Amino acid sequence: MKKLSDILYRVNLQEVKGDTATHILDLTFDSRAVKEGTLFIAVKGTVSDGHKFIDQSIHQGAIAIVCEKFPRDIKEGITYLKVPDSSVALGIIADNYYDQPSSKLKVVAVTGTNGKTTVATLLFRLFQSLGHPCGLISTVENRINDSVIPSTHTTPDSIQLNRLMRDMIFAGCTHCFMEASSHAIEQNRMSGLRLEGAIFTNITRDHLDYHKTFENYITAKKKLFDNLSSDGFALTNIDDKHGMVMFQNTKAKKYSYSLSASADFTAKILENSFNGLMLNVDNTDVSTHLVGEFNAYNLLSIYAAAMLLGEEKMKVLTALSALQPAEGRFDYIISDKMKIIGVVDYAHTPDALEKVLSTLRSIRTNNERILTIVGCGGDRDSGKRPMMAQVAANLSDKVILTSDNPRSEDPNAILDEMKSGIPVQQIPSVLSISDRREAIKTAVSLAHNGDIILLAGKGHEKYQEIKGVKLPFDDKEILSETFKSQLK
């Protein structure tokens, strides 16, 4: 229970009708979750407007309402609070309601098109190995030390976010590493949080179904850095052509990392193979279990963040060498019979797919063939579909286009859009099999001894979403089962 006036600290109130001395038992922006004594925050969402449910929430027991526009019918005994932006107010109110948990943790947010999950997850594992109780908020899972909390979004809503951090404090955590998606930043889900620092990995085309333009997408990422305090740090990849943009309006201390330019933190790739990367980081050689140039960037950003958080160099490099890849990120298995290498990766953008395929081409030893299985999600940015297929065709010996998560769309229509990006001369090397399981079986049957199969797009996901239903589907498990069937 909290006094309403106490949880309005730092909220930009334009007008108040009613008593702010009332006590609040719960808060929500979902009218279906309203119960007696609730503060209901009417937020304008992408699908529905919470202002339409104010009367319903009061009927269910709401005693206070936060809104951008007062309803016509002002009910007696209800407190109404008018604000310029309900989504901003929601974050600040949630922060106050849960006793400002982010101020009691060292919270580092990671944003970028690719690498967010790897960097956040490996920072969590690194700091755990250094003896720090930690929390993780990621696409794959949320964690409080060794306890796993299922993840439904890359970045949870403001209430879930603050509740998670409150629970981290109760569990003795000192650090929290989180992914910050462009949707979450744009929707102000991180409003009210106090960050120790933010990391920018890279930016390429993605989520244009939501942001509409690439410029809007960049602006959303940049907003994370714009909102940092002067006490925090901003760490950016200056090898990305948009990396320096993140510094433009930030008040935070600015730091850069690079594999090819002069920067605050630098590294060089000495060796790159399926056994992992050998890097020279800050003039010290270190062997790692991660593969590919893209992971060299991820590891360097992790090292840099650890240094900025005050850790000892040699302890960090020693711990870095022991880190294993995040689930579904260049996650590979080898078949017993034909020694086929199967790589499962979350690559679902043209840039990510190009990076993984380029890595495979650079580390194969005897010109082994690369067979790529790839699809594109339904109800998402359709403009990248032909681009994904073109990248796969350009860098693979054989391509099988298949379903990813078709959602409400016709899988075959998605495949047709993908095929439009394939050059005429490469069409003979491309198959279309909408059934993902059959596509995997076909790839394995076509593979020769030592070939490499890349299964791209779903990574860690354990489901396939078709017509509103999430059906069990695990790429790595099905690939493993198909390999085993070769032995029979």
C-alpha cells in the first residue's frame, strides 16, 4: 500500500481532480487487471487506447486515474490526474511504487539491432563469475541470480520492469544487465529508470513495420543515450557508421570501442575458427569460446563495460575466456555419422544473416558447402524479405526458404516475397519448403560429409507461431533429432 501523493514524485502533473492522500493498493495500465484500490494509468497503445477503459476500470474498483485527457463524466470519490504523456508517467509512478529499485542497482542497458542478447547475457554471466549477485532482463529469459523468470518481451513493461528490479534487490543483487529494444525506448517503458550506463552495438534495417523509417529507428535507439545522466557512461561501437550519433545529445561520459580504429577500448582478431576467437584485447591475448568477428565486437563491449564498472582487467579477461555463447547465438552441433556442422542462429535481419554466413565462409577449412535454411516472420517488416533471400543466395551453396513465425500471414506468400530478391542465375540453387521441419530434414539429406547447415532466424525460440497459436518447435532439437535419424 502506498499513498498516492508519494508515488507521484517527479510526475509532470498538469491538473488534479480529487484527493491525492488516498492509498493505492496496486497499479496497472491493463483495465482487465484492475481490482479494488487500484491506480489505473490510461496509456495510448499501438492497438488500443486506455482512455476508452476508464469507466470500466472505475467499475472494477479503480480509485485513481492517470490520463492525458479527463473523461466527460467525473465521478465523485475518484482522483483524476492529468499528465502530458501517460506512458512517461507510468514509468515514473512504477519506479516510485516499487521504491526506486534502479537507484539501488548498477543497471546497464544494451541497445542495437544485433548483439543485445549476447552482450547482456554474457555481462550477467561475467559478473556472476566475478562474485556479484546479478539480474538479467533479456529476450531469452529474465534471471535473478540462478532463478529464471520466463521472458515475454525483449524489454518488459514499466511495471514488470520495476517489480523485477525490486525482486533483484530483495535477492541481494548489485548489478542488472538488460536489453533495451527500440520499441521499449520509443514507448517509454524505461521512463524513470536510473542507468549506470548504456551500450550501443550496431544498427541496421529492422522493425520498420513499427518505426516506418530507418531515421525513426535510429532516433529511438539514440533516445536511450539522450536520457542518460551525467553520472552514467555511454559506450558506443565507432566502427558502426551510426555509432557516434549516440553521443550527440548525451550528458553521460563518452567511451568508444573498435576493432579497426583508435578508440578508448580496442581489440584485434588473431585467430577465428569453430574452436573460438583468439583476441588481443587491450594489449593482452585471450582465447574465447565465441566465433566470428561480430562476437569479437560483443566481447570487446563486454570487456569495456566491465572496466567502466570498476572491475580488474586480468580478472575480467580470465572470466571472458570461459564464457559460452548465449542460447541460439552461433549455437552449433556436429552429426556423428557425416560430421555435418549444424549452426543455429537467431539472425533475422539481412545484416545479421550476412555476418553469420561471412563468418562460416571464412572459417570453413576445405571449402565445405554451406546450406542455409531461412525464413521471415509474418506481420513484420516485409521490406527485408527479398533482402534476406538475396543475402542467403549470395553467400550459400544451397538455400532452402521456409517458414519462420508466419503468424497471421500465408507462409507461401512470404516465401514468394523472399524469392523476388534472388538473382535469376541463383534460382536453381534455391528450394522453397514452407514446412520448417521438412526443410530441416531436406537440408540434412542434401548435405555431404563435413558440410555446414545454417538454420537461421529463430535461435533460442521454442515455438512456431501460426495463425495465433504458438506450437512447440525447437530448431536445435529438431536438427539434433534429424542428425540422429541418419544413424538408423
